Amino acid sequence: MKKKTETLIVRRKIFFTMANDAREYLQSILPTDELIEELHRKHLDIFSFLERRWCCPTAEPSKSWSTAEDNIAILHLQSYGE
């Protein structure tokens, strides 16, 4: 499980701690019970992740998850001229 949590970006706020995975644009993240337990052991209050609808939509998201819609754009450039 450490492999899944070693790329977390953790931000401590006054009253809570947030985290997200630095590689969330590169891989699909589905919070399993194991992952949630590991996040709890790390004392993280909020874990945010992308639902990569363009390639791997979450089939049945948990009813306990809070969601927010946001627009993103991904552009891969190889050189300055592009």
C-alpha cells in the first residue's frame, strides 16, 4: 500500500489535512478500503482525486463521496515551437 501513498501531496490547513496524488492525471485512482485505511493512519481528513471520465469512469461511486465538477485541459508539448 505504501506504493499508492508515496506520491501524495499533503497540505496542512488550520483545522484539517488535505491530500491528493501527484500522479492523478496519469493513472486512475479508486479509493479502496485499504487506501482509505492507509489515509486514516496518516491522519488525512480530505483526499481528493480525479475521476478520469475520458478513459476510466468510476462505475459506481460511493454515496458517501462528495463531488465537485471542474473543467481541466491537458496539452502535451514537446518543444517551444509547438
